[in-house]
Amino acid sequence: MNYRRDKYGHELSALAYGCMRFKRSGGKIDIAAAEEQIMAAFNGGVNYFDTAYIYPGSEAALGEIVEKNGIRDKIFIATKLPHYLIRNPEDFDKYFGEQLSRLRTDRIDFYLMHMLTDIATWERLKALGAVEWIEKKLESGEIKQIGFSYHGGAEMFCRLVDAFHWDFCMIQYNYMDENSQAGKRGLKYANSKGLPVMIMEPLRGGRLVNNLPEEARKIFENYRVKHTPVQWALKWLWNQPEVTCVLSGMNTLEAVEDNVKTASETSVGELSEGDLEMLARVVSAINSKMKVGCTGCGYCVPCPKNVDIPGCFAAYNRRYSDGWFTSLKEYVMCTALRTNSAAASNCVGCGRCKQHCPQGIDIPEELKNVRGKLEGPIYKIARKAIKLFRTY
């Protein structure tokens, strides 16, 4: 296994185990299968295991397996505070205590604010005493390192990086999201600030494997260097020195063994110019159904009406590459989960963004299309439910 250092010099396995997708049987986690896979990963050198409060049964399953096999002091556990459930200062300890109990531990090595969406959300948490609570837990050693996970555009991500003295962060990043989500800009910015960056969705939830268009598959098959689509996606990430850990939601023994092998055999700077050019052709093949030629450069933001323009276009394009449900989910996370809406419907057509777009996109006009396709009844219900939840 290859290892990369965190902010404090700890060696973290390049491959991290994402515990959201444990195999289930009858609606419950198959503990025997999860244990076999976790221990295979551990024996292969994986030492970073990531879970969250809202992953059904995940924390408890991980805690049970770790305790049974006596490996707590040999691994790092990462989990996440459901800050969206915090209503008063007492809730911090309430949820944290429950997580310690589920995980059967007295400390969390890497603790994240889960899906921290914007500065306004962070300010709300600060007003409830988040900073004081975090400092207290860091001092006591109950939390070893504090960070946040993020879905959204690079502009807000960079602002959040600067909002607190974080120890690490986690972003969605893969060869399709190089210029969307926080993207390479966010990755390099966090790295420049000394933050280790953990990567989630390296395969876009499996879509870079299971839903590849035929043209993209042929590019892989005909290339002189033979790797599977999974291996290429992971190698693309580990090729970059700014990437610390790559989370993989493994739920078969075969996936564990293959990913461990790939992680052990891949080093920074390994991919050739030809390899990268081949992957660029794969991206072009996948993007052939794109409706808006947005590169995610971010020159169009900030918008005076708070529209996350690159995020809106990324979700809109995903409707035609990954399907309506995936695009709608991303659009909700990008626009409605924020304290202040970042939806396309905020656009008033001022045209300031259009003046700065290197691609010459008629942004106000395209935002109308985004609104028409993604802000239907289901989106509106979701947005209302989120508002009600926040005022509950």
C-alpha cells in the first residue's frame, strides 16, 4: 500500500474505505460480509475508514467490526457531524456522544462537518457555539482533527477553506469533475493552504464504470495500456500529489482486492501524456451529450443574485449523461441545501455573467433551460421540505 502524509505527519493509506455502501441483506447490513471486506482491506494496508451519522447502520457496523478484531489503535476513523440536525448548543454533544457509542470508541480521528454548503451555514453553526465546542473537543483529544465535506462550486469551497483553521477537507473529484464541483481549482487551493484533501465519488457513484457510452468503452479497449475503467479512474487521482486519500465504497471482496492492488501499484506522476490524452478523449465521449459547453472556469461568478452558475450547468449537463435522478440530486445539493438559494430561477437576466464567459455562452438564456428542466414539482417539494426542516 502507498501512503500519503496528513497535516501532522501521519501516514494515511492512499486508498480509504468508504463505509456508506456495505452489502445489505433484508434491509440490514450483512455484518459477516462487511467484516470480511474490511479486514481484507486492513490486511492490504488500508488504515482510513470513513462513515457518517446518517449512513444507516454504518457507524454501528464499523464499530462492532473494529472492536471484535482489536484494530482500533491501528486505524483512523473518520465520521461526520450532521450539522443540519443541530438546533441548539446541546445538540453538538448529543450527536457526538451517540457517534462515539455507535463506533465503540473514545475518540474520532478525523471529524467532518457533513456537507457544509456555504458560509451562511457555517455562520449559523458558529452562532450556536460550534467553534468553542470544536476547540474543547480538540483540546480533550476526543476529536483529533477537524474538517468538512463539500458538494458545490469552487468559489464557495475556497471561501469555506478560509473560514476556519481546518485540518483537512473532503471533496467530490474525478476525471469528469476536474472543472466542476470544487474541481482542480479547489483541490490546489486547499493544498496551497496546507490542507490534506480526501476524495469522494472517484467513480461518480459507479457511473464511470457502469454507464459509460460505447464510444468511451472503445477508447479504453483500444488503448495500448490495458487497465479497467475503475483502475484508470483511481490512477488519474493518485497521479496527483495534492490528493491525500481516495475513498472507495467497496462492497465486494473482489473490489477490495482490486483497489488495494491498484493503490499499491500507482504513484504520483505515473501517467504519461498519452495516458492523460486518452482520458481526455474519454471525457469528450461522455460529454458528447452535454447541452451547455461550460468548462467550470468560474469567471461568471459571483453572481449578484447568488446563482451558482457552474454548479447549475454541471447538474443540467449531468441530466443528459447520468440521468434525471442524479442531476436532480446534484442540483438540490448545489442550490437548495444552501442557506441562501443558488438556483437558476434567481437569475434576473442582468447579463453580467455573459460578459465574462470565455466560452461565449448565453448564460441567462441557458439558465432558463436549467430552470425548466430541473426546477419542476419534485425540486420545489424538496426545497420546501428543506426550508421546513431548517425551521423545525
